[in-house]
Amino acid sequence: MKSPTWRKLLRGASIKGDLLDIRTLFLRYLKEETVQPLKELGRFVLFGALGSLFVGLGATLMLFGALRFLQDQFRVLDGSLSWVPYLVIVALAALVIALTAWRVVSGGAKRRLKATK
């Protein structure tokens, strides 16, 4: 009796080899589609966090510099009016925070969303 043709195709193949191929394909897909994008996202977040930290530190130093400038240049604000430079700096800091929040809310993502509609 002659064996069916499908048995001839399977003669060289084994289930173990097929499972090994499937495992290799799955691991390659997993690395390509998950690990690599996560690495790129991590790098993006890292540089964004470092940039934000440096910008925040720079803004803080600028505000301290402005406070020292007001205290040194306007001697009228000594004594009972010594709180005025601090109030000016708090108002300036609030303005900077408000402008930053406004730019974040009405930033590029909102414009891109309108362009896609």
C-alpha cells in the first residue's frame, strides 16, 4: 500500500522543530514590537525629564537673581516694605507658571488633533 502524499511532506518535519520555530518567531516579534519601542520611549522620557529639571532649575535661579536685584536696587523697599520684592517675585513666578500651563494645554498636540479632523 502506498502512503498518502501528506505523510511525505511531514516525513522530514517534527513537532519539536515546529515548536522551536514558533518560539523563535514569537521571541523575535516580541523583541521587535515591544522591547525596542519601550527603549526608545525610555530615552525620550529620560531626556524630557532632564530637560525639565534643568529648565526648572534655571527659572528658579533667574527668580532668585531678580529678587536680589530688586532688593539691591530699590533701597526704598527696606524696613517695613521689605516684603514687596518677595510679592513681586511670587507674582512673576505665578505668571511664568501660568504661561507654561497655557502652552502645555494649547500646544502642538491640540493643533495636530484639529488638523486630523
